[in-house]
Amino acid sequence: MTEEDQNLPETPAETRCGFVAVLGAPNAGKSTLVNALVGTKVSIVSPKVQTTRTIVRGIAMFGASQVVFLDTPGIFQAKKRLERAMVAAAWTGAGDAEVILLVVDAAWAAKRGKVDDDSQRIIDDLKASGRKGLLALNKVDAAADKQKLLALTADLHATGVFSEVFMISALTGDGLDRMRELLAGLVPQGPWMFPEDDVSDMPQRMLAAEITREKLFFQLKQELPYSCAVETESWQERKDGSVRIDQVIYVSRESHRPIVLGKGGQKIKAIGEAARKELSTLMGLEVHLFLRIKVDERWGERSSFYNAWGLDFNA
């Protein structure tokens, strides 16, 4: 054994490692849950549906178990090319995982006494395929009618699709300790796939673009964010230890440009400042972020975008 080997951290003798696909309808809270389980931000979040466009891998250590969460795009009745590719990616993630975790908006369900139509279709598809999973009833802190929620939980458990049902709040962390404990034992025995201190395998260029896209969602109140894409054009590490990041915000119409710019350029300035601050915190170094807007009405039909996101252009 070399001196270098002696300095490496000791790995437990019986390790576990596996993938957990986090499925759900749009805006069920999947990304918030993955971020909470990993312990840091690996996936962008917003109040708007269809925020997640590709599979994001979040890596968490629970004792000797390394659990790789696949945060998937929301599953719904897709019509456009990008939507179809997103839904196909979600089901691909489910096929690649040892464990399926379905996240359902409990606040919505408790109010109506049933799950939403998209979640019901996911349950029906899982049942038809013979696949079993775990159910996370999320946002229970916001569920007003607890009796309806308990009755619904019993009905969902009776479908035979779910081996466990969790009552959780990804936002507050309630109920997550039990989930962590169970998942740690469910993933199969085997060596860890990633270094112990990794939290995601997303390239930094893509993470930077995703952070900026998240700020677009928060700053733009219209439906415009769904017509936008962000691409990291260049990444330059500087001698002083900082990094310069140049990004392009793609919009599909010329009329969208002034919306992103804002009066006197104030909107894009706010977007860039918010993204820069978060990137600096996440990366632990000074970030210089430069944004420009490009009009491309067919950006959603460019296969290069889909390849970069790991999506199937022909889905």
C-alpha cells in the first residue's frame, strides 16, 4: 500500500448504491424533495409547472448507502416536441432505476378527495406494467382536510402499486427522516458509483444555464419562460480565481426581447444579478456573468438543445 492509498478515506465494507426515480405530475414538488434529500440545491425550482426539462441526478449519502435520485420532468399529456421529449425522459428514468418514488401534491388531493388526472395516469401506467413503487404525499403541511387525506391514502395503498406511503413536506423536511432510512436499505448492495462528496453529475456549464433559467421563471410573470432557453456560451477561469460565464437567452419572437430586457434593461439586470449571486454561493468563488438575448423562433426544434439536455429529439 502506498502512502497516497493510506491517506484515502476509509470506505465501509458493506456499501449500497442505487438509483431512485422521482416521478410525478408537474409542480408536485419533485425538485424541492430531491434538493432536500441531497442536502443542497441540485435542481432548479419555481412555482410554475414544467420547470424541470431533463433528468437531474442528485447524489445523497445515507450512512453506507449512496442513493442517486433521478429528478425527472413532470409527466403529463404532452403535445409539443419538447414536452414529448421531457415525458419520455421521465419514463426512461423510471426504467433505469431500482426504486420508483411517485410524488403527489397532497394539498391539492386533500381538497378534492382524489389525486390529479396526471398522477392518476401515472398510477394506472405503473399498475398496468406491473411495477411497484413508493408514494410520497407531499405538501401535507398545506393540506387542510386531514380526514380526506387519510381516506385517500388508504385508497392509494389499496391499488397494490405502492409498498410504502410517506406523508411528507419537502419544504419543511417533515417525514423525510423515515424516507431516508427506508431508501438507504432499499438500494442494492454494491460499490458507490460516485465520490462520497459529490452531490450531482451535472456539468457546471449546464448548472449555470439552469440557474439563470430559474431566475427567468421568477422574474417573468407571463408564460414567456416556456418560450425561453439558456445556453452557456463560454466559461473562462481567470487568474484571480474567479470565473467569467457568458450565456445566451434564446427567445422565440422579437416581441419577447423587450420583455426579457425590461425598462432600461432593468429586468435582465435583475435576472443576471440573482443568477450570479446564487452561482457564486454554489461554486464558492466569484462569478462574472454576462447575458445576451438572441431571437430564434425555432430553438425548440434544434436537435443540439435536446442532445445537450440528454433528451430524445424524436420522442
